Amino acid sequence: MMKERNSILHPLSLILCLASLVLIGKAFSRQLKSGPAVPSQNSCLACHRQEVGRAGQVVALHLASRHGQASVGCHGCHGGDPSETDKAKAHVGNFVAKPDASGMLQMCGQCHVQPTRQFKASRHMPARRNSPRLDCAECHGVHTIGSPPESFSFSMFCAGCHGLEYLPALPEAFQKMLDLTDELGAEFRRLAESERAPLAEVTKRRKEIRRLTAELVHSTDLEGGLERIPHILKLGAELKRQMESERRR
């Protein structure tokens, strides 16, 4: 009885194997005809890498930035067509090389809607359009978004205007909050450079503190800031201790 079953199953198995080979062969043939998948190329990076001076340095700055790490291409901010290899054709349509202050707000506001809305309603945005004012790049940089140089200090930057000839000094609580921003940034870099990479929890808590701080700075909310800053300082002190502990393990 067993021999009869084997004699029946054997031809069926052979037929199934042959059918599988035919299907695999057809799939392989189609792959050969279509060729390998061609990866998309960013002509912006390919072209600017060949430039000298600042025109070439922007590539490294961008790739190390938060935008570069999030795969936001050059055209995401500047427009144009990154698939074109010809410079004239790449710089067409809605391409903007160096936006002015108003253009900067419009460019950044395409993605960062809420911070831009807060900034436009703040004291950093004077009613007179021709009067001096800040824009996004003044604080965040242009191509170094999220990865400012180690020598950059938010505390010193803000003190460059506040406390000088025309503007009063910032309240002590605001100054402590800016100092905390610099301290957390420095400690985060030290932790990233150590053998222990920043934990997901550390990164999440730092983002939350930055968000709370940005809400006060973008809106220049003085009264609300004096009420909310103690909570931010408390969160920052706890996070700083956590990062120091992680780095020393």
C-alpha cells in the first residue's frame, strides 16, 4: 500500500517542481529585460560637491543637519528640479537661491506652520516692514538646522541685542532658560560622542524641552514665560543629570 502511494506522489512532485522552475525562469527573464532598478539621483548634491569654497561646503553642512538626516532634499526648501543635471533646467520654476527675510518666513513656514505663525505675531516681527528684524536663519542657521557649531550659544546670541543700547536685558528666568538650552546641547553632544549613544528616552525628553522653550521664544511671551519657565528648568535639570549619568557609565 505504501509503495502505491509513493508511485502516485512521485509524478505529482515532479510536475510541481517543473512548474516552479518555469515560473522562476519567467521572473528571472523579466528582470533581465527590465534591468536593475535605477536609484534616484539628487543632482543638487552631485553638482555642489564639485564646487569650491562655500558653494561646496553647503553639501556637508546640509547632510549633517536635521533636514539632511530626515532626508529633506535641497528642493524641499529651494524648489527647482533635482532630477535635472543641467544647471539652467534645475534652477527653474519656483527655485529660490537666497530668500530675503519675508521669503525666509514663507519658505520655512511651508513645513513649520505653528512656529512661523507664533513668530509673525511676536515682538521679533515689528509692524514696520522696513525696520530691522530677525528671521529663522538668524537663530537656526541656513544649512546647519539642528546641528549648530559647538561655539554657537543661544544665550550669547540673544544677549547680542537684549541688554545693549535699545533693548532691555532679558529677565533672569529667561536667561537661565537660554543657558539651560546651551548646557543640554553641549551635554547631548558629549553623550553622542561617547561610547554610549543617547537613549531614545533622552532624545524624546530633550525634544520636549526644546519645544516648550521654542513656544516662549517664538512668541516672545514674557508674562507666560515667567510662569512656565520654572517647569522647563526643572525638566532640564533632571535631563541633564540623566545624561551625565548615562555618559559616565
